[in-house]
Amino acid sequence: MAETQYTEDNIRSLDWKEHIRLRPGMYIGKLGDGSSADDGIYILLKEVLDNSIDEYVMGAGKTIEIRIKEKEVKIRDYGRGIPLGKVVDVVSKMNTGGKYDSRAFKKSVGLNGVGTKAVNALSSFFKVESVRDGQSKSAEFHLGALIEDPSPEESSKRRGTQVIFSPDESIFKNFKFRSEYVEKMLRNYVYLNPGLTIDFNGEKFFSENGLKDLLEDNILEDDQLYPVIHLKGEDIEIALTHSKTQYSEEYHSFVNGQNTTQGGTHQAAFREALVKTIREFYGKNYEASDVRKSIVGAISIKVMEPIFESQTKTKLGSTDMGGDMPTVRSYVNDFIKTQLDNFLHKNQEIAEKIQRKIVQAERERKELSGIRKLAKDRAKKASLHNKKLRDCRVHLTDSKSDRTLDTTLFITEGDSASGSITKSRDVNTQAVFSLKGKPLNCYGLSKKIVYENEEFNLLQAALNIEESLEDLRYNNIVIATDADVDGMHIRLLLITFFLQFFPEVIKDGHLYILQTPLFRVRNKKKTIYCYSDQERLDALEELKPKPEITRFKGLGEISPDEFRHFIGDNIRLDPVMLDKTISVEDMLRFYMGKNTPDRQEFIINNLKVELDKVEIES
């Protein structure tokens, strides 16, 4: 084999924007098209918004205005404004920003001096304008390159900063901002900053009670075992309650206003401190899993110069609070030990409800212990990693890889469909779980069924979600079934499984439905895959005359070579979302319960409405 030449010509130096555009994942995590809450377009929004939030934290500006119109984002705050002589530098020079000066930003979200530079480099249009001291200064960029740099001019506008940007469609292909994800992000910001108003496309978000509001908005009052416990300190705030119906734990954690969706040292300390405090209060050595079963909690802490495990700041790695403060673990432990213990002593009725819940969890665990052991033995005998689950290399080689955010598990049914996806997938990040026939309708059944039913037992084991979502093995769980009646039924049964036993999988935005094409329209020059009748008509118009039309009846009919188009860069996913105003129990009872006549009437009435719409449109 000829030796590869390695000379000075092989050495390259990239400028800041070239490096960001070449390796965007290093700066904003995964790219995506907006179907997932952690897709890059939302990280871009967050990076700009974080700067406005930091202004509010520093006491400047009580309102932030956000406008998203199609693919353009506009963010306006009324903070201090960027110093006019540094407007260009702070959005285009790496390692430049006020947050390196701890006097100006003591407990800031963004500390790396990268955020707005990444937004700038990854936007086809980026404009920043700062107003302060009766003057304004703006600058415009294209893909990070400065194209307009006018001199400061007199201005009567209110002070503050405005950023307008449009994500680059060559990087974020077919992207779309979903208002549900944006609104959830904004709600978190106002929960963490009581008194702040965020105006999003005319709708205002505001919170008076911080994390207490967060839990009350996320868990309906009828499902709260007791009113939310809300405790606040100088650099820490917690809220918690127990769900009446939820089986596993659910946590919302934040550091300096950043939603740490993957937890970290503060969340681990929170879970540990809850168990320790409860044990000491009741004087009994309860199992940790019994104490935490069904708990819904939230924690927010403020740390000097936090260390995150990635640029997207989804997991706290810091062990110290900063300065002369103690460790994160001891700080959280001491606060909860004192404050929660005091609360329980003063609120005996709530204390009694918590103890009854723990005793109930203990009894259920003991009843399930034998079944769990048998279930684990069955999982081993089923050769999980060889038959039901075809895992991805990220997990086979390194379970703590930085690429965990990119991991996807496709849940499919039938040998032909699972075979096509298995042959087509990216073996590094995409795994396949194969169902055998239709899963059981588990509505109204106890957690016992998860261990007794082979499909559910193996799926739970594959996802690693028995106790909590903290160790979820795949960031994206995708239901991939045929677009026919049977496929729709399987979707419903799987969604019911998650809603019944693991609703936080859906609440946290991990569950999706895979869209697959219904038609292939092609001629000798071009092939177009169509996901609806309208797309088919558009393709016929584009490829006339007389193109060949194929109707796909099921996933198994799509060849592996074609399937690569649908689960790669061009993947289309529909996120499964919950309407927080609707009780999960009521929804499951109606759609999956034994009220067949009511459901039939609902289907007939809604089918009539849809047929009337089609008739009017035609």
C-alpha cells in the first residue's frame, strides 16, 4: 500500500465561521428539522434568548419580545444594550463577550462566548442592533460574513438589543419551528424568572410562583397526591409532589436558567437528598425507589461559572457551586434536609399522605419482585440484543457517548418491515426493536403486566426506563408502522403503553411517529416520494407526461435502498404531544376503554365532518 503523503499542504487553519459550519454539531448538538425539541433551530433561538434573559437577571429589562414568522426569528429585549463599539465583535469574534467578566454576569447561562457566533455562522441572514445612550448601532451578516456595518446613529428607541436571524436551509433542511416547543421553552424561562414577561407572537408568558407554577401547569390538580411543596433559598429553588397515577419519577432541572434535560450533579443530589430526608423524618430505612416512586419534582440552582458536559448545556458537570460556596451535592443536601424536614413537621397531613404512598410503593414492589426476576430471566433467554433489539454502535461501544442525543430506536412490526429498516439504518446511531404482532391494550392494567408481557418487558429493558427517564438509552423513540388500519392500531396501542406507564417519555418529547411515503412518482430523470395525495398531484404536475406511479401498501414493500431516503437526512417525524389541559386518564378511558358505542359515534361524526370538508374543497 502506498504511503499517504503528510506535508505542510495538509495543514489548514479555519476561521471561526468556517469551523462552526463545518462542525455545527460541536456547537448546537444535532441539526434536525424542528420535529424534536432539541433540534438545532431551537438551540439557535435559545442561544440568542439566553443573552436577553441574562439582562433581566442583571436587573435590566422586564419584557422580551419574540416574533417567529415562517423561517425568520426576531428577538428584542430592553436590557442595557451591547456596548456600541463591540456590537460586531460579540457576534463574530470567538471568545469575545461580557460574560467572561464575572463582575457583569455573576451567574450567567452562557459562559463560552460561542452562542451568538454559532447563530450568526449558521444563519443565511443575521442582523444585530443595539440601542443605548441615545444611539443605535447595527450590523448585518450572511453565513457569518459581515455585509453591512454602518456607523452608530442618533436614536429615540428604547435601549436594548434586537437580533433577527433566518437559519441556513442548506444546513437545517426542510425545517419548521413548532410553536409547542417554543412555548414550552418560554414557559420554562418565565418559571425561572418570576416577574419576567415574554411576548411570543402576541401571546404573553408570565409566572408569579416559579417552579410551583411549573409543576401545577404540568400535572393536573386531580392527579396531585398533595399540593405542590415549594421551597426557595438564595441560590436554590425546589418544588415537588407525588402523582396519583404515574409510576416512575419525573424531574425538571435547571442551572442558571438553563433547562438541563439530561440532569447532572444537581439533579442527582436532589434525588439523593429527598431519600435521605424522608428516611430521617420517618425514622425508617425505606428503599430509595419506594420513596421516589411517582414523584414529580423540579430543582433550579445558580452556580458560579457552571461546567456543562456539552455546548448545548443539557447536563451539569460542575461539582462546586463556585467561589467560597460548598459542593453542589452538599449545598442541595443541606437545603433540602433543613427546609423539607421543617415543612413536613409543620404539615402533618401531607407528611401522612407521603408515608402512605411510600408504604403502598413498598407493598407493590414486593408483590412484583418475583415477577421482575422472572422477567429478567426471560429477557436473557430471549437474547434481547440478538433477536428483538438490533442495537446501535453508540451503545454497543460507549454508553456515555456525546452522540446520545442523536440516537434513535425504531419500533416496528413484522419481519419484512424490521428487515428493511435494519438494512437501511445508520448503524452508529439508529437501533431497531421488532414487535411480534399487535401489542396488548394495557389501559387499566397494573405495572405487573409490563413484566408479564414479553413485548412490554423487553421494550422496557431496551429503553432502560424501569425506574426513571434519567438513563433513557435513546433520545428519539420512533413508532414505525404501516399507514393502514392495522398500523394505526399498533400506534395507538404503543402510545397507550407509554401514557399508562411512562407518560414522561411523551411529556419530555421523546416519542415520534415515522412518516413514510404513500406514493413514488418517477420518470427517467427524476423520482419523487409523496406523503399525501396533494404531494402526488404536485409530482404528477411536475413530471408530466405519464410518469410511473407506485402505491406503497406497507413498510415491507419499500426496498432497503429506498428506505435510506426516509430515515436519513430526509426523515419526517411527527412528534407525539400531550395537551396539558386534558387528563391522560380521561383520554385513555375514552379512546382505549370499553365505551365502544361512544367511540363509534365520535368516529362517525368526525368522519362526516372530514367528508364534508373534502366535498366543499372539491
